[in-house]
Amino acid sequence: MELTYSKLNTEYLNWSLENGDGRNKDGLRFTQHIDHIYDVPHSWMVLIFYINSCEKAYSELLKRLYELEYEK
């Protein structure tokens, strides 16, 4: 499934409400959750996969989506 601004925003809001800035009840980071659900370029995940902060990971993903859109 393609990651879009709308989907990222929804995932971030849901994650933040349920898990705060940390891991979920299964021990997953926000980036792991996104990686399991969406087709995110490997080059993005290499740089952000191990970020523990949901907020920081969200910001990085948002930046990548913006750059991808800007390149079109």
C-alpha cells in the first residue's frame, strides 16, 4: 500500500493517541509499524528505521514525502 500524506497523518495521530512517543504494546517502533503496512522505499527506512521517537520518525517521513512530491 502506498504511503501518502493523509495516511501518514492518520497513522501518526492514532499512534500518538494510543502509544505516545514510544513503542506500542507489541514493542514495535512507529517506523516498524509503517514499514509493515506501507510500501516505503528501502532507502528511506535505512535512514529512519531505528528512530525510537514517533514524532521524529513522523517528521522524517513527512520530509521524504515532500521531497518525493517536489521531484515530480
